[in-house]
Amino acid sequence: MSMIRDMMPGFELFQPATAQDAVALLERYGDDAWALAGGLDTFDWLKDRIKRPRAVVDLGAIESLRGVRAAAGGGLEIGAMTTLTEVSRDASVKESYALLAKAAGLVATPQIRNQGTIGGNVCQDTRCWYYRGGWPCYRAGGNICYADTPASMNREHCVFGASRCVAVNPSDTAGALVALDASMVVLGRGGEKVVKAEEFFIGPAVDITRMTVLRPGEMLTAIRLPAEWAGAHYYFEKARDRQSWDFALVSVAAAMKVEGGTVRDVRLVANSVAPYPMRLKAAEAQVRGKTVDERVAQSAGDIAVRGARPLHQNSFKVPLMRNLVRRAVREATATTTA
Amino acid sequence: MARTYHGTNYTPPDHYAKVTGRARYAEDWRADGMLFAKCMLSPMPHCRVRGKIDATAALAMPGVHAILTQEDLPEHDPLDETCVTNEPLFEGQAILAVAADSEWIAADAIEKIKVDLEPLPFALDPLDSLRPGGPNARRDGNVIVRDTPSEPGKPPKNVVKEQKWTADAFAAAGGARLPDGEAHVEWAIGDVGKGFEEADFVIDRPLYHQSNTHHPLEPRSCMAYWQGGKLFLYPSTQSITITHAVTAASLGVQPQDYVLICEFCGGGFGSKIIGTVNMPIPALLAKKTGRPVMHRVSRYEENYMGRARTGFQAQAKMGFRKDGRLVALDLYLVQDNGPYSIQSDMNSAGAVASLSYQPVNMRFRAVSVLTNTPPRFAQRAPGGAQITAMLEPLLDAAAEKLGVDRLEMRRINAPDSSSKFDGNQGPLTSALVREAIDKTKTLVDWDNVKKLSRQKKGTKVTGVGVALSSYTAGALGFDGLMVLRPDGKLELHTGVGNLGTHSFSDTARTAAEVLDFPWEKVELIWGNTSKGLPWTSVQAGSMTTHSATRAIHAASMDLKKKLQEIAAKDLGGSPDAYEVSNERVHRKGAPGSGMTLAKAAERAIALGGKFDGHELPEDINPYTKGGAQVVVGKGAVGVAKDNYERAGSIYSFVVGFARVEIDTETGDVEIMDYAAVTDCGRVMNPRSLAAQLHGGAIQGFGMALGQKWIFDPQWGQSFTHRFYSARPPSILDVPSVLKADFVNVPDPHTPVGAKGIGEPPIGAGEAALVCAISDALGGHQFGRTPIMLDMILNALEGRPDYYQPFTTLT
């Protein structure tokens, strides 16, 4: 354990004005670089002297990373440095993608939403307290998971997708973005590439040290919301221990296209149950093409949690997730489009 | 008509400084050449330094000035917690401190210090430590007891011992109830066995209440410097004069060579009653370096260096008559004491249980077990809040079984002003609990609101809960000090610390009432021991309002008497022929006669002797005699000890009411309504009183719903060390409107009629909420706090939980 906390060690601070300059800096310092957005994930790591980058690249001065605009080819593009408050209040987001506005509006507290960005929220590291406490676990490069023993404190950990590490993706907006079939714009050495949100988030089986596909030298610049899912039926709910300043125990995001009472298409996602926002494809299949009634909702919930493998303190996440999926299916159908 | 100040809202004298940011808290102080201190914290729950600490490389760094280790400390009792130690007894305890030009340099320097730490066995769970072969928190034992010495007249001494309960006792209990092991504290009222025989309904439950950190908004930062051989200390402390008097030894000074300044304290909740354990860090480093030193404490460090409430593992057996009367209570508490001095939560819990429910027969047993977790200290209603939240739900279970209305259940068992309580069955000054229950009934429209109990609407189910909370409410025997100056101002010196409750100025208004003097012309002197302060109670245990109004009343009466004597000397007649009002001392019934108080103050200086403080009363505390030197010759001095009679213990009472909605699909609890009604004697400051009732309740909601410690049992490491993970409630977790009402009848055993109110609101809030949750769940009781979403959902779904009845720190 670190014997001194709450005091950042020294680093070199860069404040580039363009995304290209930021990427050049990130590439120059490689593993020793740290991209800083709103700072709400960053400063814990730095103040606890656990992550010790040589260079911090503050993205706050890059104007092109801010704001919500119409995307070429329809839909919306949200700059990665747009604050969560701006995302939750933006008229066009609220009108066409109320799912994301709702999820962004439930993050932490008003103060944190004013400071935190959408890019930072989706790129944030896991909140596993063993890992964040500086324990030398798998994710930190060690060879043990402290959260997965018969005595571990793992009420908040995963019920799906464990692979040595049992941490969860804590982001509220990540699940909403996967449900909306968003695309993530990544800038790196080779230029820009666009990755589907569903593929952007990765589990420990793919790379145990990272939560997303971003590699050293790369950064998220924008998020694109497709026209295809604009104005669909939505549902988002976050179960948590406190009404503010809490990560989800389970969150569920649903987007549905309903025609004449029949579900033409649906995307269902649960987060904080796995190391990545988890698409619930079997539950989607149970709902797609059907007229939603209580029986359909019930069975979608049951199917969604099939295969869950709770740890010794978190079996409650199974009924919680099941109930939230049922409710999402029930309520999304009932809600009118924005 | 004489002026009345108590009972009305007003703007306290620190208000503008607070809202404009001019108020200086400990961390805001700066001094020329000031250095910063930073601590190396223990990474283990129990370890010791092996060999020598090697700070050569650190001290060689530019900007590093000094290191403080255990060897630098003044002599102390080996049982005492010290600001730095070679044998940390909890994770996060300071091993050493470094003073440097900046915290940044100090932190880098600490990383260069070589310390070899030997891990030692540790204990986190009191019951586990009581098991045969269980771990001990200290090398010298696992329990702490107060030994009464055989020689009469000697004070009791705290002793660490090793104690294990028998394997047979554990086997007989079987994990589902508390083993019947040997207790250290035991008393009884009547015959509890006989009581249970008379009972129509008996309930017997294992119970658990968590430990939790105080977490005042202001951490315990402290700045210090030495000047002319005197120590100037700027800590964050609840109390002023007692902190000043009691902590001098740990700082290596005499009180007269030590000035303590703390005009604003950002809360303490009991964690800063007599200063803080880290105060010697800046003081001793300042002495070593000859420069001012600031020790800023971060939220993370506050979790460890700050204090915490004791937890309880308990067994409670209650026997009720058909009519709801509690005829027998058998209570056994295992107290999680932390690693240091013995805490009296358990004793207070026994007293409160016997007071609130007036059991006809009662047996109380308790044992205090040491653990390697952050040190415990009184936290708002220590013992009272825990026992109220633990026992109130059992009253509900009995009420349901016996078909008694729940508010009526409290009334049937409530104390009144003639009641006796505690093991010694002592008397009370006043207890208007039934009046408070009546007011609650009206305020919340109980007869209608209780019909909402267990009503379902969609996925939401409603629960309502009520609770009675009681706690001590005042000390006595302290001193008051004031001087009426020739400029016509009344300079009132108060030793009351400004811990955020307004009591430091509410109590001063007593002087304006007694002297019928405009409050606007009272200059309040507080928070700086160089300005001359009287001996005053601690600002804790709800003692201040009661004790300081008594002392200030006594000093005001002294001043009044002197003014009457001065008038009689100058204008003839007897002193009794004069009275004081409207800034004059005049003949009774002739307000325009006599002389102005400004003139009387001038005369007091001319007369000297007792009139201007050259002669002081014999019976005042030596501390007050020292403080009074500042006002000698400055005007007409009022100074006296509170010698008012008081026959009985003084307690205040709060009845809490909560209404919740639980989402049956998620286990989420929403607090829809909260109301609190108090009997705390005469109301001093209605706005501040409501804030105490509601602020305390919100703190109680935190204990009911989420505030707890989580430790990895294998490594003894804590995870709940910041605001996010410690989960105190935020303003978004409570209803926007909270209700309050007051009985507002003066206590007859004190001149002003006021009883304290800081403590009981927390237990009322916590217990009412626990009861409301249980009600919404059809009477399901968890027997533990906090009640979190997973527990509720598992209960609703009929699924097993991961914890056992006495599982701690999870």
C-alpha cells in the first residue's frame, strides 16, 4: 500500500490546443503519458501516487473536442470533452437521444457532471477498490485477483464476463451509448478510426490492463449517435446505494423501435454487471417482433441473467438486473418517443 | 417590558464571516516562513518499526527541514494514542511526519525514508477476538477494562487484558445468538428472570450496529508556531478552554505558555472534543525548526486520524405485557472499541435503554474489545444512537404482535419527570416525552398517515416508522465572565467553542436577558485563549446550552448585583432599591433615574476591588482567574461560578417520524417525509434548533442506509476512506422539506430552563428510518445497520444474504 496519499507527485503538464498536438504528445511519451479530461478519474490515481505518469496531457484547451453538432450523414456528434451537464441538457440530445441525456444526468452529482466529460465518463477505469487502492492485482500487472476470494469484499463486482479480473465497467453513459449503437471516433498515429461502441469497450479476456480499445498514443475525440436510433423508445435506470454520488450497482439501457404495438427492433444493455457494458442479445431476441406484455417482459428478464456467476457477496445483482431488464422492456414500450 | 432574546431567531455574530468566506478555519492560517508537514501512514493494521528509521536521504533533500518520530514526543502513558508511533495499531496511523517547504516536497521526502515494518497479528472482529485462539489487537491483550483501584480515593485506571470466552459458550450460542461469555460491566434493576415470567410476549434477537467515521466537513488540520517561548496553536477543536487546559502536556508546555486560537470549527460531531491527536505534529516540528508549521489533513487522512463511533454486536431480549408495557429487558453489548482508550458508548447505551423504555426489570452486560481499526471517540449520542436504532424495531415487532399502536407503544413505556433510570436508578430533572408524542401525533397526522403503512402503489410500497431517542443534555458548575465597559458595551468572554451550532452565541444572550441589555451592544469574545476566557464545559454531549446558560446567568447576576451596589454607593439607599434595565441602573419603577451603565462602569474602575475584577470570587476555577486578568480594571466585571442547584440528571428527548417508499423491484428506499419533535426545555434559537433536529436526523439516515466501514478481512485494509465510499447522505438523499416542533417548556432545575439538543436527533432519525423500512417490508427486521439495497432486495426475493448475524465491517 502507498504510505502517503492525497499528494500528487510531479509531472510535466502539456496543454495542447489541437487534437493532433495532443496525440503527438501522447505518442511521444507512450506508456508514460496520461490524457486528462475532467480529472475525476485521473486525480484519484495521481493523488494516491499509484499511477505515476511522466507527462499529463490536458485536453481542456482543445476547442474542437467540445460541443454537440449534427453529424455528417445524420445523427449527432458529441465532442469527447463535452461535459456531462451539457450532454444531459442539450436540446438535440434530449429530443432525439433522451436515453443518453438521462444516463448522463444520473452520473454522480451536479458538481461532478459540471466538471466531468462524456469522453472521460466512457474511458474511465474500473472502480474496483482493490485495484484502485494500489493492490498488485492482475489488472495492475500482478498475478492475483484480490476481489475474487471467499473472503473478498466484492458486493460491487461482476456477475458476468470475469476473466481473472472481476471488476466492472462503472460508466452510466457507456451502456446508453451501446444501446444507441453509437460510434466512437478515435484519433491516433495512423489518423482517425471509427469503432462501434459495442467493440470500444473490452473485457479482461481481451486485455486485462485496459477497459477500452484505446492504446497508448490514442485518444477518443468524439461520439457519434446514429440517425437510425434517433427518437426511438428508450428506458434507462440506475440502481445505486445513494440518490447522488454513487456508481451503479446495476444499470440498464434500452432502445426500442415499436410499430403498431410490435417491437420491430431493440437493443438492451446492462452495465456494472460485467467488465464492459453488456449487450443482452438473448433478451433482445425474446422481445424482437413481439407485442410486449408482462409475460414477454418477465421472460426477457429471466433470459438476460441466464449464465450469471455471482461472487460470494453480489448474488443480489442477479434479481436486480433481471427486474431492471423486465422493467426496461415494460416501460420502454410504454414510453412515447420524445 | 424586559427584553426576551431566547426563543427568537437572530443572526449570530459569525454569520457574515462564514457566508463571505472571511472566516478562518485551521487550514486558512498562514504565517511568514511557514513550513508544511506531511505524515507517513501505516500500510498495515498492526505492525512495528524494526530497527532504526533511516531518514538520511530525505533530510538531505533541498527544502526538507525536519522529521518527527516517536522519540521526539514528551512523556506519555504507553496506553495513549500518540501523534506518531513506532507501533501503529491501525492502518493509516501516522508513523512519522516531515516538515518541508511544501507538501509536495514533504511527500517526496517521505518516499525516501527507509522504514522496516514488522507485520503483527491483528483483530478486526470483536467476537472473533473473544474466541479461544482468536487474534489480539494489542500485544498486551484484546479487551480494555476500567479497573477500580483497591485504594480508596484513587481514580479508576484503564487496563488492557487478554480475555477469551470459552469454546463451550461459542458452541452453545451456535452463531445465531451472542455467546454468554464473561462481561466487564454488569448491573440490574429488579429481577429480569421474574420479569420474563410475567411477560406475555418475549422477543430475543441478535443485533449488529456498525462503526463509522465522524467525517466532519472540516478535517483536523492544525498550524503552530513559537514566539517568545510561547506556543501559538491554530487547531480545529470543538471546545476551547478544556482543549487548552488538557492538551498542554502532550504539546510539552504549561497552559500559560500556550495560546490556542480556533474561532471557527467546521464541525466535529464529537471527534474534536478536546482538540485532535495530530496537534503535536505542527507544534513539535515548529519547535524543532524554529518556523511556523502547518499540518493539513486530507479527507483520506481524516478517515484514519479522525475518530469513529463504536460498533456493537449484541443480544437483546425483551419481555412485554399484553398492554405493551416492557417488563423485562436483558441486554448484552460487545463493543468494538478500536485500539485505544475505553469508550463509554456501551454504558450510555444501557442508560438510554433504561431511560427510554423504563423496563420494570433489566439486566445490562457489556464488554469492550480492542480492534485494529481507526480509534473510537464519542460521536453524536455515543451509545444512544446505536441502542435506539437497535431496540426501536423490536418495540414495533412487539406492538404488531400485541395489536398496540406504535406511537402508543412508546407512550406506554415513556419516562416522565418523576422517572428513575440507569443501574443506579437516579432521578431526572424533566421529561416531557408524552407531550412530545402528542405533538408528533398532530404534526404528522399520525392517525391518517399510519393507514399508508404497507400500502402498495405500482412497484412502490410505503412504510412509516416512529422512534423515541433520549440523551444527556447538560453539565454544570462552570464559570461565566464579562465586563461592562465605560463605552457602554458589554464585553462577554465565552469559553464555548464555535463548532457550528450557534450555542457559542445563543448562550451569550442570557446576559442580555438578565441585564435587560440590548444584544446589539454585546461584544462576544470567543475562540482565543489570549483574550481571557472563563472555565467552560466541553462542547460535546449536548452540554453547552445548559452549562453555559447557567454560568453566564450566574456571572450576569453577579454583574447586576455590583451595578446595584455601585448605584447605592453613589446615589444612596440600599442596593435592593435599584434595578438594571435599558442600559441604566435606576431606582425601581423610575427608569429615568439613577445612572447609565457606561457611568456605572467608570465608577467600577474607580472603586476597584471586586467591582473591576481586582478581587475575584474564591470559588471560581483557577483557569477563570487567569482569564479574568485580561478584563481587570476595564469596567464593571461580572464573574461567577454556576452554583445553581440541580436535583437530577438532565436529558433531552426527540420523537422522530419517517415515511418511506421502497421499490420492490430494486430495493431502493426513498425518504418521503421526516418530522422531529423535541422536549429540550426552553427553546433558545428556533431556527438553529430545527437545524439540529434535521441535521442530526440526516446523519442518522446515513447510519440507517449506507454509512459503514468495509475492510478486507484477510489483509485488514479499509476501502471506505473517502466521502464517496464512506457514503454519508447528501442533500439529494433527503426530502426537501423536513418538519419540526418543540414542546418548549422550561426545565425547572436551571435558571434559563434550557437543555441541550445536539445528541438525540441522530438516533431519532436513524431509528425512525429503520422502523419505516421494516414496516414497508411487512415487519421484516434485519437486526443490523446499515440496511442497504442488496439486503432489502434479498429480503423481498426471499434469497439468502452473505452475512451472518454478527458479521462486521462488510
